[in-house]
Amino acid sequence: MRVAVLNDLFLTREVLQKTFEKVFEGTGLTFEFTYLEDTWPVTPVQKTDEVSEFVGDEDATARAVEDAEIILTHTAPITRKVLAAAKKLKVLGVARGGPVNINWNACTELGIPVLYAPGRNSGAVAEFTIGAMLAVSRNIVRSHMSMMTEKRWRGDLYVYDMVGKELSASTVGLVGSGAIGGKVARLVLTFGGKVLIYDPYIKPEDIEKMGATPADLDTVLRESDFISLHARYTKETKGMIGAREISLMKKTAYLINTARGELVDHDALYAALKDRRIAGAALDIFEAEPPPDDSPLYSLDNVVATSHLAGASTQAAEIGARLLSEGIYEYIINKRTPKFCINPDYEKHLKA
């Protein structure tokens, strides 16, 4: 079978192919691989009216998949034009939690299952979130920047009014508690902290089983020392943390966002940070990536900012490759629709 490996600089050709071959070991199938590499994450993602968060050239991608029966990818754009070129395509696997770079509605119409990898970077993001909380509240980054860029010893960061709370004495409010939020909750509880969770899609009793407390959004904002966002970006969640919501936060509270930049009204957040109406923020994602050079972000000293790194771990790449490879095995060998198929309705069109 012909397999198109559309890799990038994070989910490499080697990881995708080796994982795929290991899963199919002993089946007797032979594979012929073709390759195309894009330059994510060095190159920022793009967006069109059809697909989003992709990197790569649509025409080059179309040429690369002309003979493919299987596509393995991460960030390549799989558009109607690409699908039109892939006339032999049987199944498509994308190693990410949300296959937004795939026109999966078009795949459904063609009877092509789109397999994905939900939760593949949940451990990476959860650990990073805890690190972000500590980095911003315990002055780790402030001290580091002063020492390394100014050669300045910041003894003032030990002054009572400048130091942060330990997680063991903190209330952490989670907005969203899927695979990532659930792991953040368990980590905070391991530290000895208290967890409040706002998630209208999870039953209160299930939140309580985790050892956390269900709460409405306003309660989470008012009572938490850290508010950590773990919701997906939808029409309903766009700008869900705005000026009103930020005004409810404690003056000593921190906002942590490792989810999506569009969840937050950044103008309102920057104004609150500048006026010290909240203690600080740790931001791994932004409305525009990278932020423009004139962003007010760069004038703030109570922000820890990172370049969309939360999901970056070797395990995240390997888990994503494994989940999609196992799904393709289920489809090709066992003739069943895999568990992680974004468009199970493809079967209706396939039979038609």
C-alpha cells in the first residue's frame, strides 16, 4: 500500500513511519512511502475559510498524495483540492487532538474516515500548566531575566508583598476539564491544593469523583488564586474571559492560558495587568501568533509569555503517531471504524 507521510519538524518522518511500521508488524502488508515535510513549528500556522492551523503549500500537498491510499499527517492542509488529487485515498490519519487542518466534511462526502489523536499531548500541557503557575507566581522568570539580561540580583523578590502562594495553599479554578483539565486537577490535588471546575459538559458528580468541586464560572473567577483555561475554541467560548470576568478575579490571582488565545479578550486582559487589577498571567497562546511587535504584552513585567510550547514533548509526538497508526490498523486490518474517528458518517457515503 502507498502511504504519504506529510510530516513537520515536531512530528518527524522518522517518528511517523517507525511507529506506523511497528503497529503493522507481522501483518504481511508491505508499504511504499512518499514524503513531504512542512516547517511547522518554525513557520507559524495559517488559516483559510476552509481549514485552519496548517502549514504547507496546498499544491505541493496535492502532488504528494496523488497515489496515496493512506495519509499520515500532523499540520499539512488537507483541502478539497488535495482530496481531489488523492483519488486512491482510503483513510487519513492526523496526529493531533483537533483535526482543524483537515476538511473532514469533504472527506465524509468521499467516504474517507479521518482518524485523529485526542489527548495525545494532555500530559505535556498539564505539566506545562503547573510549571506556568509556578513560573509566574513564584517570580522564577522575573528573577531569571534580571540575572541573565541585566546581571541584577533581585533580593526584592523575597519581600513578603512580592512572593506568591504555594500550590498547597492555593485554590485553582479550571475552565474546562477534558483530558488536559482533568490531569491538571490531579496534579494540583497531588500538591495539596483545592480545585474548582467549571465545565457545563461534565456532570457535577463526575467532578466530585475527581476530588474537585463543581462551580459556575463566576464562582471560579471570584474564589481562585489561579484560573487556568482548558476549553476548546468555539463560537460559544470566543472571548469568554472578558472585562467583566476579569473584574471578578482577586487582585492576587493569576490567569493561565494554555488553551486558545481566542478564549480571552486580550485588550481587557492587558489593561487589567497594566493596572495591577490582577497579579499576573502566564500565556502560551495568543490571538495572533506570533504577537505583533507593538503588542502591549512586551511592556508588562507581570506576564510569563511562551511561544505555544505547552504541547511540546517527545511523548506527545509519539502518542499522536501511535494513536493514528492503531486507528488505521483497526480500519485496514479489522475492517472496523476506529474509536477516534472524527467523521463516523463516512460509512453512509462509502456504501452509497
